[in-house]
Amino acid sequence: MTSATNRVLCLVAVPFLSVPLALDASAQETAKGLLAIQARAQGYRCDKPISAKKDAKRSQPDAAYWVLRCGHNAYTMRLDPDMAAHIQRLK
């Protein structure tokens, strides 16, 4: 896929990750893949996404918090509707 296609995919798909769902294995794979695409689109390195877990304690109705673990880095991501993700690298 092209970079422009990745950005469109992220803008369309990532807001739906904030919907509270019981994540089964295939949905978990989708979440980590989409979050990794969003992180890469915003300039963060995530070549091999390992896991993505929703932080239920920090999440709110209009902002979903996720922890994305990649091969070399881990990030906390806050997803707000119609906005770029707020991403912080975990130490």
C-alpha cells in the first residue's frame, strides 16, 4: 500500500478502535495492526507489532487509551475521534 492509502485507512479505521468491544483473537490482531499503521503514519517506529491492549482505566467515552508493544519500542496511544493519535514512547 502507498503512504496515502495508509493514512486514509488510519483515518477511517482507527476511530472505530475506541468502541468498547470484547476483543477476540482476530479483533486483537486487527487492533495491533491498525495501531501500528497509525504509529508509523505519525513517524513512530513499529515494524513488528507484538500486542495492543486497551487501557480500560484511562479510557473515556470520547478517548480510548491503548498500549502498543512493537519489536523495539512500546507506546501509549490516546485515540480521539477525528484527530491524530496522541502517542508517547514508553521507557
